[in-house]
Amino acid sequence: MIPANERTVARETQFSPLKLFSRGKVRDVYEVAGDRLLIVATDRLSAFDVVMAEGIPDKGRVLTKLSCFWFDFLRDLVPTHFLTADVSEYPEEVQAYAGELEGRSMLVRKARPFPVECIVRGYLAGSGWKEYQATRTVCGIRLPEGLLESSKLEEPIFTPSTKAMEGHDQNITWEQMVKMVEAPVAEQLRERSLAVYARARDYAEGRGVIIADTKFEWGLYGDQIVLIDEVLTPDSSRFWPKDGYAPGRPQPSFDKQFVRDYLESIRWNKQPPPPPLPAEVVQKTSEKYREAYRRLTGHSLD
């Protein structure tokens, strides 16, 4: 295996003459074949909603392959935008870039995203833990007294947030979400998000992984609500090893929490420009992403 610090890192793609639809914090998205999008997962990493200067080797491949795994796993539960990750099945205008797209791209239906991120929390961590300490609530949901950091909640809770292309996402209450989308739609998004989380949580625990919380994005394809973007990856989820789990402290993780912890340790103000990441932090983060993929799928990335 090639060491992570010697692998090629894809921080940005330029696939002219394909039409660039959007360039997000991690993904470059191109319009192809009418109502389809080509989603390319780069190796960019964002922490506290700021994109780091360094790329993480293999990160884009993990995000893509793990999303493909989950889209297949969930296909009988909810409709999704996923079509294929087989480059040979991509439209002809994309074939010139087959080598660069292999393993880090998906062809999907072009849906209209809802303006909220649908977060499900099964454990008390991150911003949820900070809010609980101050108010005993998370996004307006009152929780029992006496919970500890990393405590498992009696039932998973649905805690939406705004969706910021730049800057920080903001947690919102259920009432605020209903003002952003119609109440019946909000109910469907909550119900489906909780159902997907429950299905994935039970599977992951059987693989020795706790999904502490995760973020889903949904969109409309025609009049159908479909699961879009990535799903249940180390970028959108907090993964903990089941062995050794104990509430009352932070947990080791298989996600970008390692980077967040480093940035917290140097007291970065979480505003651009980001500080440089040491080589060992980049290397360790790459290993954690690969380990998450191996544990959840039972296969190594290579």
C-alpha cells in the first residue's frame, strides 16, 4: 500500500468543457445529460465550515464508495438520487475524464434540494452537548437532567440546521424549519431521516461502529422526495468504535473529529484562513477515513 502522504491528492477538478454546476466545500458538481449531475468528491476537508488548505489522501474515494454502499443498502427504504458509480455507464462527454473520475464520482438525478440539513442525534456530542450544558435542550428539544457527554439518548432526536454554502450552519428549531418548508414536508423529512438513521445505526452496531449522529440532505425529483448528496460518511456523521464506549468523555472516532480536536487544541478562532495541518494529522485522518470504510463495509478501500 502506498503511504497516505505519497498518494495523489485531488483538491479541485477542472473538466472543461463540462458545465460546472457548483463547487462546494468538498464536492465539484457538473451538469451532464440533461437532468443528471456528475458529483465528484475531492480530497478537500472542511472543519468548522472552513476548508483546510491541505487535502486528505483517499478521502474522496471513501466518501464516494461509502455513499454508494449506503444508497444500495437503503434502496428498499427510501428513494435516492443515485444512478451509478460505474464510469463506463457515464455519458459520452464524460468519458475523457474516466481515469480521474474512477472511484470518486457518482452519476445522480438532478433534484431540487430543500434548504435545511436534517440532523439526527442518537448520542449527546459536539454542538448538541455544548447546548445541553447551557440550557438542557438541543435545538429546542428538552432533554432529561443528568446526561453526560457522549450519553446515549433514550430515543434519537431530529435537530435541523440551516444549509450554508459559506460560513457556519446554524441549528434551528422545529418551528423554524416548518417556516422554511411546508409542515407536511417537514414531517416527511423528519420521519424519513429518523428511519434511515435507525436502519443504519442497527447495521453499524453489528459492525462494531456507533453512529452517534449524522446529517442527511433531501431534495425533490419531480414530486418525489429523494435522499441526495452523500450519506452516512465520515464527513456527514460521527462514528465511534463500539468497543470501549463510555459516556462522560469524548470518544475516539473514525471521522474528521481528529482534525477538529487538533484545531481546538491550538485555539484557532474558526475563521478563514485556516491554520496549516501537520503531516501527522493529515496522515492519521486519512487512516481514520479508510478504517471507517473497512469496518462498515467489510472491505478495504484498495
